[in-house]
Amino acid sequence: MQEKEISQAVIRRMPRYYRYLGELLEDGVERISSNDLSRRMNVTASQIRQDLNNFGGFGQQGYGYNVKYLYEEIGKILGLNQQHNIIVIGVGNLGQALANYVKFEKLGFVIIGLFDVNPALEGMSVRGIKVRMLDELETFCAEHRVDIATLTMPKEKADAIANQLVDLGIHAIWNFAHVDLKLIDRDVVVENVHLSDSLMQLSYNIVKNRSARENDN
């Protein structure tokens, strides 16, 4: 049977469900209705039910959702019940910040290697993880299971490094290189992260809200 295709809009909402359910667990909440969850998340109850029905539903008529069970099931959907080994290519400020972010490990994302081309960084450690030179990448990948490569490097070098990573057997790339990678006909999943896009959206909303306030006065 062909697996059902889930829209990317639904997938983007799943981490939010997981985060909010985790907060409910911390608050000692055992069950919640789609209506109550919708008020917390600013998503309609109908949308929540539709999203979760893509994966089996999980709710009970007249009861709502068991918070712990739904939290665990969404964790499985997102693959958080498995460990994902990560390497970071580019150990500048952003690369070091990612390596220092301990919450990743609580979600099962474990940084096992850091790589750079700057000889001044060779042998340095970030949270106990040794910085290696890029020419050690092939040997490292042959000796370790690497599930995700994170790129925090200049955009001019990103495509070449990404293709090298795929050749080395890495099929998932978390890309901060400020360029959309062009990996045509390559067996790889890419998540392009543009931090400036988020800031520009914030800027738009600041201007929009400011304009609304001025029009009200």
C-alpha cells in the first residue's frame, strides 16, 4: 500500500504540537481537548483534528487527547525516539553556538564532529567535541555513523561541500549557508535555514503593528 503523502504545512506544525504538549506535561496536565489545545496554539480545533488524523487521530470522543500518549506518539512521528548523529561544517560563531546548545541532545540530536578549514581552530574543543580539519571528513564519515550534516560556512563553498557529503553517504543536510543548495538528482533531504528571513518577517510585522497603532490615534 502506498504511504499517504503528508503536506509540508502539516509537518511544520508537528514540532509546535510536540513543544506545547511538552509544556502541558510539565504543568501536570493529563488530558486536553482539541478546543483547549487550539486556544493555546492559536490553531483551530478543526485544523488540529485534521492534522492528527493524518497519523491516526489519537483522540477519544468525549475525552480528548491523553497528553503523555500524544506527546510520545508525535515524538515517534518526528523520529525523536531515535538518536541522530550530527556533524557541523564551519566552526565560527554560529557553528560554536549550535555545538553549545545542549537541548539538541535531549531531543536525540547528538553532535559528534566539528570541522573547519581554519588551522587556528584545529584541536580546539567545543563542549568536549574536538574541532577537526576538513581533510579529515572522509575518514571520520567512514568510521562513524553520520545522519545529518550542518553547514555553517560561506555560501560560495556550500554546494561543493554538500555534494561531497552526499558522496560520503550523508543523506540529510541542515543548511545555514545563506544559499538554497542545488543538489539536483541527489539522494538527500535538505532543510535550508535563512535566519534573515525570520528577521525580515518580524520587521514586516513591526511596521504593520506600528501603522495600525498610528491609524488608531
